[in-house]
Amino acid sequence: METLKNVHYDAFISYRHSELDDFVAGKLHKKLESFKIPKTIKNKFNNGKKGIARVFRDVEELPLSDDLSESITKALNNSDFFIAVCTPRYIESKWCMKELEVFLQNHDRDHVLLVLADGEPDESFPEILRFEDVKLTDETGSIITERREKEPLAADTRGADKKEIAKAIDTAVIKLCAAILGLNYDDLKQRHHEARVRKMTFTVGGISLAILVFAVFATVTLVMIGRKNVLIEEQYDELEQLYAGNMVSVAEELMGEGRRMDAIYALRSVLPDDESNGYNADVLNCLTTILGVYGTGERHFPVKTYDTRSIVLDYGLSADGSYLWVIDTLGLYVFDVQSGEMIKEISRSGNGFFSAAFCGEKGILVLDEMDAYYYTLYEEEGKLLEGVQRIEECFQSTDADMAFVLCDKELVGIDGEGNIAYRISLEDVFDYGLITRYDLCADSGRLCLNFSDDSAYYIIVADEYTGEICWTYEEEGDKYVYAFPDGNTLYISAAEYYEEDYYEETVIRALDIESGNELWNKKMTDFCAESFVAGGDNIYLIEFNTIYNIDKSNGEPIGHCSANDFIAQGWYENDSFFFITVDGTVYSYISDNDCYDVSDYYYAMYNESELNSNVVWSNGGLYYHSMFANYVVAFRVEENENAVLLPEYTDEERNIVPVSVDDLDVDGITAELVYDSFYSDDGKYIFVCNSNRTVQLIDVESNSLIAAWPSNAQYYSGLYYSEISGGYYLDTYLNSYLLNDDFQVYATMPHIAGEQDGRFIVQGAALDYFSMPYVSYDEVIKIADEMLDGYEPDDDLKAKYGLMTRSSERDF
């Protein structure tokens, strides 16, 4: 088995974890690894390279680990080239600068490639690469050192929007590949252009997915008219498989938009009722995943998509989770959460809407840049709230009775009928300057407003319904403050960052609201809390990508864990704390100093776009929207009743016999690429893992290669025969892949730890064990049909994705 220490990378991508930087790094990663050298170029240069086999990018290559720095150091030492995604944010990152420093310890500067993603070179390129010290001899013969500006090899991917950036990345990839592979850039660019032209002139090459699907379907229909000879029948089968395979991409795109029923419909439309008529394994694998038939415990699946007319800017839920408001660039919309029906639309005012809050059972407060308006959900006209101007923000209470508007000098309480219930003059309470930060929460009859200016922070606790002030607090210091009332206790987090010496500090306090007495006070250094969530007996502090768990009773830190990206939202559910990062990954805080990526089990996420930082968890549902999307997606919990939690289980002992590379004398096997190989548990097959992310299968009896397929998994633990499924499965310690008689993956499930009483024993995300049955082809089809129950997508969606009507004459 290849260890991480021995993994070789053609390039290491270094980047700052922020929206634009991560977008560019992700696109570069995929395009570099999929880049193939044109045949004419390979013949011309004859350097033996076929392309770029492997590129390291930490968000994909490494699991969450306390020893991440050591792993990245190994990857840097094992990489030929260093690609820096340069922005003004990049050179500010001590971590990114450390990566560059470590790489240059064992490599020269010529192996550092720069990608300008934002800003200008002088503000985005590391200084160590922009200048070099050159030794010269002066007139006296003395050796002097002169600092000269050096132009590093760089590619420019800057653009006005993601579409322009993606186009620029295509050119940048050619430039980077030329440097990494030692090829001539002009030749490579010309051949790449010729290849694209040939691809575009091919019948199905240059058209969109929807047109491609339609063209294939039309061809299938025409072929069906006269399929009377073997040649036509073979062509029909190939086109049918092509169409079915395209449905996997369609289904994943639909799932990314939260359209689960449409995704199931698309896949089911290309699967026969009877397994014996033949099926596309990729389609079946995708369908079993979307149906969640092998899920362990509870999972969130998309249940509804709320579409607007343009890019979503903000959204929010009513306290009981019945209604959703969404603001886009054209106006505001209110949806019924359960049905998905849009029940109200308010066109954009001259100043544009920037925030809203539900107020009472059937009211909504809407703000533009100048004024506040109150609307009832089922009436056209709204009313202007007189004297509520110079608005900062609005908020709603957790019980939905009230809404609050923070203006320049006062806090205004709005009742459920849209009337001004009270005004709290802030300048009558505090002597403050210009407000720089603010936050408000209202729960259990109390509201808590905290705000800051450049010199101090201020807290007001008042009666939610009358506005009567019951407690105030003021403290000097330019700090990030969050406060949350829980019964008679007020929890306060005040964080401060000292830029001149990079020092961070967070002070956590618990105060008795009625007496004003401090219950406890704790100081945390090297940590700057940006928000916190109170749940159960704990407080969970959030800083960029780190969670700290604090005991509510005394403020003592219990533990902490870190993610690989910016944390968008955290929430407390079923006695557990979860958080989601902007790349769509969901983590569960399992124990002290540890958390697990539970995306595959907890949250079925298909969209590769970055999430907007506004992710909402409410009433057992998760809501999000992707950057630049014109819809909001709702997720709900779904539990696999067939998965039974086992109180105790011990993994079966398994003896996997390795195979030496020297013994793999089989046509089609390239010894230089093999990094792992072993026998199946019954000794009938040899499984081969290659460094170019392909796997191969050898029949031992005939000593011949019988199957090969691409794979993104880096490590495999064994190939086993299952009495339950009647076929083989491939295991990776994280997932197991069921294989059909043609050794195609037709279902993905959690790691199979063993078999017991005719059921699989699988390991869940929290390292617990579940017993679950094997789900046959017929059962998968039955589950899909019961979920669809005659459902048909609307005609516009069918036309967009080339979906067939289920009643179409398809002779499966």
C-alpha cells in the first residue's frame, strides 16, 4: 500500500481559503489533472509523458487531522512544481507563505508558477519571487549584492465574473502544463486549439447538455423505426447507453439545485423495469445514492427549491418555519415552505431592498435603503412606517410576535400588526460614536442588542414587548461582541485582534441579568471568536474554520476542532452540534478535539458551487443557496429505517494477500504506474491500483486483464465476495462499492465491516455500526416508483434537460 510519504505529485496548488481563490484553485485542479497532451506534441517532444497524473490541493487530498502541517510538508517535498493562486489575500496568509518557504527549501524558483487571480502583481505576488539578490563585482573589485526585480512565470486568470475567470483559466492551464511537462507553449496552445475545433465540429461535441440529450434521444427514436439488422441494433444500444449515461450528469445537476424528485425521475426514465433487460450501472449507482437506500442514521435530502427571477442576495425564515422570504436583485418574494408556492412578490423599489423580517403570524417587514414597510402576506399594499429612517438592519424574535429595526440613533419595536410598539433611544442610554458593528437576538420575552463603535462596546437587555430596559453594559475596547440571553443568564463573547503584534484574545462572560452579577469570566488567547451557538450544556465558539466547545456552567474550554474551509453556519440538533463550511461540507462535533466530515451521510450535497455564507438551520431543516444562484434549497431529515444501530460489533479479521509488481506480467498492466495490488479474498482475481487514478482487474486463471475503470479513491483495503449480494464488492475503509457480473460499480455504501445473518454490517460516520439488508435491483426500482407516485416534471424542465415522458415507448 502506498503511503502518503511516497505519493508523488506533479504540482502542489497553494491558495488562500476564500471564495474567489478557492474557485480558481478548484478549476485549476480539475483541468490540470484532465489535461492530455495532443498526440502530435507527444511525438514531437517524445518526453514519455502523457499528461499530469496528480495534483495536490489540501481540501481534497487530506482528511481532517491534527497533524495536517506534517502531511502538507510531505506533499510539498514530493511535488515537482508549486502553483500559487495569487491575490492580495494570499500574501497576507502566514500559512501560504510557509508553504512557499518549505517548497523552496528543496526546489529552485523556476519550479514555482504563479496564477494571478485578483489584484495587481505588486500587491499579489510574494516578495521573495518578485526580487532576487544578484552578486556583482564593483569598480574596486569588491563583491556587492544588488536587489533586482525578477519576472516570475505567471498566468493571468482575472475577470469581471466567474464566466470570464473560467475562460481565462483555460488559457492559464495550457501555460502551466507547458511549464510542468517541459513542452513548447505555442505548440501546445495551437494543438489544443485544433483539438477544440475538431471536438466542436464533431456531431455531439460543442452543444449544451440539454441539446446533446435531445439530439441523442431524437437519434434513438429514428433508429428505432427501422432497427432490423445487427448493425442498426448495435448503434441503437450505444446511443441508448450514451443517453442513459447523460442522465447521471443531469441528475447530479438537478440535485445540486435541490430538485430531488426530478433527479429520481431522470434516472428512473432510463432504467428498465426488469434487470434482465440490461441497465446502465452508473445510473443505478446514482439512483441508489439519491434514494439513500444504504444510508446510516439520519440524512438531509433536498426536498424543495424556491426559484426567483435573478441572483439571490438574502433570505430568511419565519419563526415556525412556515414561510421563507427571498430578496434578489429584482425584488422580494415570500414562499410557502411546505408547498413551495410563491405567495407574494414585491417588485424592487427605487432604492432596492436589502433586508426583511417576519412580524407576527402573517406580516413581514421590508427595508430599503431609506424606509421600512409593513406588508401582510396575502394583501397587495403595504404601509410605510413613519419616522423609521436611516436604517441599519431589522431582526425578528424567535416567537414571531415582534420585529425590530435598528436605526442610526434608536431601536424600534414593531408589533404583529405592523404598528410601532416602542422606541429605545440609544443615545439616551450611552454616549457613543459611529456604530461599526451590531447584533440583536430576541428570545423568551427578552431582547439583547449589542453594538460597537471604535472605542467601546455596548449591550442593552430589554423587555421584548414593552421595550423596558432591564440591564445595560458598557466596556472600552474595539471588540467583536456577541451576546445571547438564556433565561436569567446572559452569555457574552468579546473578541479582540491586535494587528500590530498579531495577538488575538476572546473573553467569555456569564452574567446574571436580574442582579448584574458576573457568574464567571474566562479569557482565551490566540483565538478571535466571530460568533457562537448555545446548545445543551455547552457554548460553541466559531472562528473562521475552528470550533471551541465551552462548558456553560463555568466557562472552561472542553475541546476544539478545525475544518478545511470557512464555517458558514453552526447549529445544535438532537443533542449534537453540526456546522457547514462554504464548500458544502458538513461536520459533526463528535468528541473533544475531534469532528467528522458527515456530508455523505448527513447531507446529500451535489452542487460544486460555493455556498453563500448565509446558511440557515431552522425547525429541523437546512436552507442554503450557492453563490450567484437564483434559488434557495431546503433540506429535510430522512432516516433509513432499514439501518439498525448495533450496540456492539467487532470488525471481522480479513487476510488480504498482496501481489508483487514483478508478478504482474499481463498485457495492459504498466508496472511503473502500479502502486498497490492484491488478491481478492477468494483468490480468483488480482486487483491493481494505479497512480494515474485507474484500477484494473486480472483473472488469475487466465492471467488476463478483464476490467478497468477510473477511480478517485486513493486507497483500497480489499476485494471481497459477498454471499448476500452474490457478487464482489470493493472496499476503501470509508466506502464499499458493489460490483455486478461485469465488474461495474452499481451501488455505493458505507464501509462494509462484515456480514451477519444475511445482512451487511456497515460502519457509519461516527464509527458506529449498523446492520442493513442488501437492496436488489427490483427493490430499488420499487422504492423509486413509490416516491415518484406518478410525478412528472413540468414541461419547461423536461425541455431544458431533455427528459422523456415516462409513457414514452421505450422497449427496455
